[in-house]
Amino acid sequence: MSNEDKARKYVNGYMGAGTALVVAAVLPGMTSAALGTIELTMCYHIGRIYCGDTYSWNDGKVAFGVIGLAGLAAKAVALEALNAIPGPGWLIKAPLAGAVIKALGEATIHYYESLPA
């Protein structure tokens, strides 16, 4: 199995976990913080696939900062704004969070795939 295939399994798993977390979250603000942790952890695991056991949490934080920090801020604002729309807003939150995690994961894979070997 290629590194890309291994990484994509992680992305899909974290996408499912993030979507489930949003469905279960009941406190405003909790969603964004928990999703940020999930996304950082995903970036770390993908980095370890491509860089090996010497890849550290600090390396993961740097990669997350380069790849996903702007998306994290935009997502946090959007998800919290959807809390203000009972019903329809809440229904949109979970698929939106899953889509953002998937996009971040794919961007992370692309980042590592594009590094010189």
C-alpha cells in the first residue's frame, strides 16, 4: 500500500470522527476546539507516514500551521455562526465539518507528496 493510500485511510477516518463529533457536540465553542485537535492529530499522523518515526508533534504543528490554519479560522467562524440558525444550521454543521477535514487531509497529502524525495 502506498503512503498516499495509507494517508487517505487516516483522512477518511478523521473525517468520520469529526462529523460524528459535530453531531454529538452540545456546547457552543466546544466543536471548533475539538475539531482543531482532530485536524492537528490528522496532520501529525500523515506526516509520520511520509517522514517516519522521527516526525514529532512539533513537526505536525508546523505542517498544520502551514496547511490548515487559515481554514481552521474560517471553519470555526462558520460552524459557530450556524449555531444561531436552529434546525437547518445544525443540520449543515456536520457535513461542513467533514468536508473541511477531508479538504485539509487532501491538502496535507498533496503537501507531502510534493516534497522532494
